[in-house]
Amino acid sequence: MNKLDPASCSVLIVNFNGGEMVVGCVKAALTSLTRVEVLMWDNASSDGSPDLLAEIFAGESRFSLFRSQQNIGFAAGVNRLISHASGKTVLLLNPDCLLSPDTIARVWDVLEKNPEAGMAGCLICNPDGSEQAGCRRQVPTPWRSLVQVLHLNQVFTGHSRFQGLSCNTTPLPDHPVEVEAISGAFMLVTQAALQDVGLLDEQYFMHCEDLDWCMRFRQNGWRILFVPDASAIHHQGYCSISQPIAVERYKHKGMLRFYKKFFRHQYPGVLMWLVQGSVWTRFGLLALYHWVGSKKERSRHA
């Protein structure tokens, strides 16, 4: 693939113990109607998936595997892959996400017709076909996050000041629309926007780096689009199921960094302290839930 081939896409996948699911992810990406190269960064997986990938795609010139000796996180892994990307666009794709053959082509067509847009996402579905929360969403400001955590959106239904973060409770649009943020499971980005905005923030180990990128794209004047007639199936959490508490810790730590980075000068200190307390309280409850669940599971197999 030639450098910046106008019809090409560099698909970037960061793997950590993706098992056979990541094999399916790569296979689906390689069947895309758009010309693609698939670049895989493996974050020191221990499940044998890197060797499996190397064996299955040994003769595939469009697939490249980069192995890390340690888990450097999602954002850092993506950034390493971007330095090797050759396409006119780059696609951040989760290893548990399965594309349809026309998904990239449909989303790229929308970006090409809207040069003021630098990023676009597709309709991300759960395995049962329902729309996954987060594939079109509002930026989680401290206030919106409090509304979500305290379920105030369910108390004050329909009130503009008490809206939830995800837009999947509203009817699916019949055409591409601008949104505040999309899911990091599928992010198609133009090289022009990437060169302007820069790489992912590696201070996020995993989770929230996609929201950070969306904020920075919009701050730099780039629109973010949601394309409803292009879809992918996302088996959410497949690669992190074995370490639920660690994943929750990274997620909540990432949210605190996100709030401080973008909103600490816009909100009163009292509200920010309340948000931080709510974040860590939520983490504690979720950690306890996962710990009790794992203890019960061990007891059943004892």
C-alpha cells in the first residue's frame, strides 16, 4: 500500500488477551471493501493470542504484528501503531469488535463529503443487535456525570438540564449527524485531523482517552459525525473480563483525569470535590460487587 493511498485505511488494534475473538476481529477487518492494512500492537498478552495471530496470518502481507514486552496501555499502544500507519485514514478498532465488509467504506464516504469533519463513528451494536450505549454520546461534564450517577435523568425525565450521557435512548437518526463524542471501539480519523490534533494522551492507561480525543478534536474546530447506516458488532469487555476490578480502577482514574484536564476551571471547587467523591464511591461499590461475585464463583468450584 502506497503512502497516503487516497482509498486506504490503516486499522489499528491493541490486543491484550483477546483470544480467538481478536482473530475474528482481524479477519473481519481484512474483508473490508476498502483497501486496508491491519496493524496490531500486543500488550504482553499471556493467553497465546500473539502466537495464534502470527500463525494464522503468516502469509498475509496486509497484517503486521508488533509485540511489547510489557503492557503499556491502550493509548500508548495506539500511538506506537500510528507511527507505522500508511493510510489516508486511521481506524481505532477494539479487538472485540467485528466489522461488516462495507462499514469502513460507508463511514469514509461520509467523511470525504464533509471535509470539516475529522472523525466519525458507526452504529455499534451489542451481539443481540441492540444499539450499544456510548456509540453516540454527550461529553460527560462533571454535572452530567452527577446526573448519571444519581439517576436524576430518570427523576426529571425530559428536562434539558437532567439528560443522560448516552444518546441511544433517543430514536436512531436516518442520516449522519454531528455528535459530541463517539466510542473508542470504532473511531475513523483523517490524517489531516490527526496531524492537527495530535496523538492520544498516554496518561490514560485505558478508558477515557477516546473522550479526551473527542474534546481535543472539537476544540480544534473538527466536527465529529455519527453514521447510522454503517455498523459493527462489539463484544464489549471481552478482553478485560478476567481483571474487572483493575479495569474499573483505570476507568475511574481516567474519568478524574478527564474532569481535571478540561473542567477544573469551569466548575466550583465544591462541585469538583463532590464529583471526585462520587467517582471513588462508585468505584468502591463496583469493586465490592466484583469481589463478592468472584468469591462466590470460587466457592462453587471449590
